[in-house]
Amino acid sequence: MNKEIVVSGIRSTGQLHLGNYFGAMRNYVRMQEAYDCYFFVADWHALTTHPDTSELQNSVLNVLAENIAAGLDPEKVTLYCQSAVPEIAELYLLLNMLAYKGELEKTTTFKDKVRANPENVNAGLLTYPVLMTADILIHRALYVPVGKDQEQHLEMARNFAQRFNHRYGELFPEPQAFNFGAELIKVPSLDGAGKMSKSENQNATLYLADDDELIRKKVMKAKTDSGPAEPDSEMPEYIRNIFQIMSLVSAPDVVGKFTADFNSANIRYGDMKKQLAEDMVRFISPIRERAVELRKDTDSLKRIMTRGAEAARESAGRTIAEARRLVGLNYLQ
Ligand code: TRP
């Protein structure tokens, strides 16, 4: 029996952090046995924000090494970089005819980028969701393991798939966000505001490449206060965030103990953060160490991506041939 198809992409700018791990990477690892998985580094997407291109290769290899270190098995999943599969660009072009300026301008991520970089509002940025749709539809994927911030993009992908099917004929399934039962996870940042991020608030974000001392330093600086004045107080958001992060890496009885301390107005945030720092070091350091080892062997990483691109192009080629036929672009056959 054919396995169901899964696609996900990782942007290659910035360092991977705890939010990437719990939002996406952990799900990739869980999916690799039961699904036919295509995971890629979204290097074309990275160009939308004009990164220093001399760093591209290094970022791509780092992202790959960290994902393998987190548990992805290149023997079980197809790993490649987007730019090695030109069929994606062709599908992107076809889909662009079905994507309207108004809806693209309304996308939250686009509006955020315009606000952050008003001097670089390029067409690639505007059509980011269309390229993402092409990434997914090129393998006719059913499931896309992504974090909460990608829900709107997926909804757009379903719309574009539907429009294509309606205009040209049935080809694409409507891809769904995938997570294991629980709600899509958002990992809050350590400063009480927003979530962990690849490029912003770096002191409040835990990266998979952070060394033990840096992890401890960041955790100990997390925003707290002098504790609740009376039992059963309401928990401020920045404290709730620390509990949430703790519940990801610490044992349930540890979280239970500090919750009880909070409820009895007896909590020592210094102790809680020390415990969290040690649990976090225990969680991150094996991933970091494996990634450093893997990254040293650049040739092996390149071989993995070459093999992945071949497999990805085979699947992509089948889809693009069908798409051309349905659109009516198969004059020479
Ligand atoms: N937009 C995603 C992000 O910012 C990355 C991405 C690009 C992606 N193409 C994709 C994710 C296709 C899932 C499927 O994280």
C-alpha cells in the first residue's frame, strides 16, 4: 500500500530554535516511519529577504545537520533543497495566475514583513504563499507538519489547489496542517513577550546551537517577579510562559511541584529557573553535539541532498507533467 505523502519546508535563514523543534522538527521525526516524507530547505524562500548569499550554503548545511541530529533519518525521508527541484518553480508560475494581489496583500506574514522592511517589498515576498503552495502540491501532499504561524499559508494553499482543480481539472488534494492530536504548539520567548524567533529577541530565544553556559544564562534571565502575594493567585502571562517551556523539557512531577508552589504562594523562581536551565541543557546538548559532528562531514551532507533531490525530482516530474497536460501546455506530445 502506498503511504500518505507529507511535505514540509524549513527556512534556511537564522538558527533553528526550540520553537522550530516543538512546532515542526519533532513532528517530522514522528512521521518518518508511517508516511512518505519530503522535507526540504526553503532556500528560494530565503531570498525574499535578501540575505548575504555567501552564507547560503553554510545555512543550508547547518539546517540539514540540525534536522538529522534531531532524529531525521536520511534513509527514511527524502531530504533536499528547494532550488535543486526546478519543477517547483514551474508549478509556482502556473499557480501565480490563480493568486490574486488582494489576497496576497492581506496575508499576515506579508504585512509583518512590509512593516519590518518597507524598503524591500518585492514580488517574491508578496507571492511567498504561492511558492509555499507549489512546494506542497508538487508532491501532491496530504499533510504538512508546521507550527501555528503557518496556518494561514496552508489555508491559502488549499484555496490555490481548489482553484487549479476547478479551472483545469482534478489534480491536487487539499493539504492539511499536521500535528499529533494536540493544538499546534507555539513556544513563548523567555522575556514574556511573543514567541521564540530565528532572528528577533535572540537573548530570549533558545537555539539548538547554544552552548550549555549560554542556555543557563538565558534561562536565568527569563522575566519573573517576586511571586504571588497570596495562594491561588492568577498567573501572569510571563510566568505561564515559563511553566509552558518547562512542561516541554522537564518531568511532569517537576512541573507539578512548581505549580503547587505557585498555588500556595511559596514559589522561588530562582530555583525554578535553575531546574529549568539544567533540564534544558540536558535536552539541547545532545542535539547540538550530534549536529556539530554531522556538520564536519560536508561531503556526506551533500551526498544526502543530491540523493534527496533525485527522488524529489522524480515525484515532482510526474506532477508537473500532469499539470501541463491539464492546463493544455502539452502541444508537442
Ligand atoms: N513558510 C515556512 C516557514 O516560514 C517554510 C516553508 C516553505 C514551508 N515552504 C513550505 C513549510 C512548505 C511547509 C511546507 O516556516
